[in-house]
Amino acid sequence: MEKSANGWPASADPEAIDIVRKRVPGTDLKLRVAERVAPLLIGFAADFHKLVEPIDETKTLDDWGYCYRKVRGSNTVVSNHSSGTAIDLNATQHPLGAVGTFTDEQVQVINRLCRKYALRWGGNYRNRKDEMHFEIALNATQVETIIRGLGLENDESENEQTIKDSSTGGGVLGSRST
Ligand SMILES: [Zn+2]
């Protein structure tokens, strides 16, 4: 099977890679992510909303999870959004390529949360920065260990919000992230 840049299975068919739609606790926002990494990405998004800045769920086209496509500007590298292992938050406030869209204090919290949930932040990319973007950087076994360590493996409290999503991703926007 095709893989995204971080090694996770990617597909234009969301059902083939167990994409689910999950509500971010504390918000009405629902993000589409791969089921196996959902506790990390959704947990992170909830903490981001509480501790970094509110996720603006009223804006359309501002927050993204699964979306099948190549990395912006690449014809070959499959975006981690294609495997449902990356999310973009408050995209219009933190556009692709922009630097310093968060305060130093926010950056500290972001880095702390990324360590907690074992995510890589696009703001720490060496080349083109992508401050809206957060992605899984570990393999499936490592992800399971982190989820167990955080006690999130049986977190079914949001279960009624988990809906198998069979629609296809539709991101065709100019300044979308990697
Ligand atoms: Zn992104």
C-alpha cells in the first residue's frame, strides 16, 4: 500500500485506512483522522484549544485532518494528511511558510504538548515552516505504547462521536499546509 511521508498507509479511500471522524473535546470541531492515532491527535487538539489558543471552529476551511494529496509543492511525496496522521489547526492564523505566528510562550506550550503526544510540529521543520501543522512521527507499535502510557487506550467517552466516514477529502486550497 502507498505510504505517506511518515510511513503510515495512505489511501484515497478513507475506509481502506480506517479514517474516523472525532469531535475535539471542548469544541464542536470534528476532525477526520486514522483510528489508531486518533487518541494522540484529538487529545493534542483538545489541549491546544485549552492551553495554546482556542480553535476557531466557526471558520470554514480552517481545521483539517485526513485529506488525500501530495505535499504542497511536491509531485511525489504523499502528505501525512493522506494517511490521517496529521492535523492543521487555525490554518488562516498560521499560514504555510509563515514564521512567528505564535508567541514564545505559546511555542513553549506547543513543544511541551508535542512531547506529551509524541507529535512533530511543522513549526520545527528545518526548511519551510508549517506552524498550523501537527503530525505523527512514530510507527504503529510506538504509537500504541504512547497511547497506553497516557491512559488513552480505552477512552471511549467520545465514542458516540466516532462515525465511519466514507466521503473523500476535498482539499484543493492554495495555501494549505504540508
Ligand atoms: Zn498540514
